[in-house]
Amino acid sequence: MTVGIVSPGHMGAGLGFSLMRGGEHVVATVAGRSPRTARLARDLELLPDLDAVVSASDVLLVVTPPAEAVAAAAEIAAAAQRTGARPLVVDMNAVAPATVTAVQAELAGLDLVDGSISGGPPSVVDGTRLYFSGPRAAEVTDLSWTGVVPIALGDEVGTASALKMCTASVYKGTAALLAHAMLAAEHHGVLDAFLDDVGRNIPNKPVDVARAATKAHRYVGEMHEIAATQADAGLSPALFAAIAAIWRDIAGGPLAQGDPESVDRAMPATEIVAGLLPKG
């Protein structure tokens, strides 16, 4: 079995690493990607371009920023048409069920498994949960995964993404609330007392906020996907539209210019607060 990764960033390369440890053949491309992506993907078999990856793959795992999910599907469909390949596409992006429907339409007949991720890259942590749904989900859960827990959620495409939108609303919504609270506490001179009180129930949160800040640009689109998911359930989208605005502000700050693996876990809380928003 050959598994292709689109694209091999922190999470994508981590999933590839998980499968390689289990004995699967994993390919990817870093064409047009940053030096950081090339570094993260260096242990994978790297091919010249997307056409080569699509042509070589039996299964294609797609891990892009949420806002790029539909465009990525269109590029994969075009590559499949050019090469005559028909890989099983697994959309692992943090998107609403309605967006998964749009992804499926763009794939122009390629089979799709809906996937979602709960946890960090398996190259960094163990126990990350991978959820899959769709008629061919079992083919993906049966891959030789290591360091993760693959879980099938049924035959309906969209179910795995619906779960992701619900869990991410808690995890990333809470991180945004903590970031805002830390900023307000610093302004009012009570940051240490705030962290002492909050730390009784949710320890290590300052550094978790710092790590989240490095991914703020990805979270903006994800919060809009959550808002759309909640609107489909008859709920107000206003809450997560507002949280998207929080992450948009943080995406302009100094911390957002770094990456998760660069965050110093001993960084003082005052330094974290100073790096959350643009200066001036």
C-alpha cells in the first residue's frame, strides 16, 4: 500500500511518520513549499510534484489549512485526470460537513473518506485520535497506524468532520478565551493572580496559548467552519465568528510568526502576552 500526503506540514508529516513506522510506503512532495515543510517531511519519500504523488498513491491523505480544502480537492482531481490515477482520497481537514460536500463535488468521482484529527502530530505525541467516516472508511482505519487511535464513525461522509467541529469548538474556543483573558488580566495588573487561580483547574495553559498562537492563521478559517456547522444545527454563528476575529488579531502578533516546535515551554506569561497581538 502506498499512501500519499498532501501536504506534509507539521501534522501531515506526522501522519506520514506514523504510517512509515507501521511499514506503509509513504510519499509526498514539497514542491512550492517552505523550507520548514521540507525539513518536516525529510524522512518521507519525496516526489517531484503533485501529479507524481497522486499517480503513485493508493490512498491520499489531505491535510491542508481549512480554507484551502476545496482548492486542494480541485488540484487533486486535475492531477488524477492528467495521470489516470484513482486514489482513495481522505480529507483530514478541519472543515464543516457542508465543506466536505463541496470537496466531494470537486473530486469529480474519486472516492472520498471523511477524516478528522483530535490531538497533536503523532511524531510529537502518542494517542492522537483519527476519526473516519464513509463507505470505505475501514480501508483507512486498517492501515498500519502507529502512535494514533483510528476510529470508524460509520458510512456517512461528513460525520467525522461534524465531530471535529464540535471538539475543536471546545479546544480552540477555550484557547481563544484564555488568550483574551490573559490580555485583559495583564492590562489590569492581575496576570499572576489570574494564572494562579486558573491554574488550579487547567494547568500549563499559558504555554498552550503560546503554541496555539503559532497556528492562529489556520484557526481563523476553522472558526468560520465551526460557525457554519453550528448554523446548520440552527444555532447562532455569531459566537465563533467573534472567536475567528480573536484568532485573526493574534495571527498578526509576533508569536504567530513562529511555529509550534519553536515555542519555549519555559516562556514567561508576560512574554506570551506581549507576543499575542501586533505591537503599537
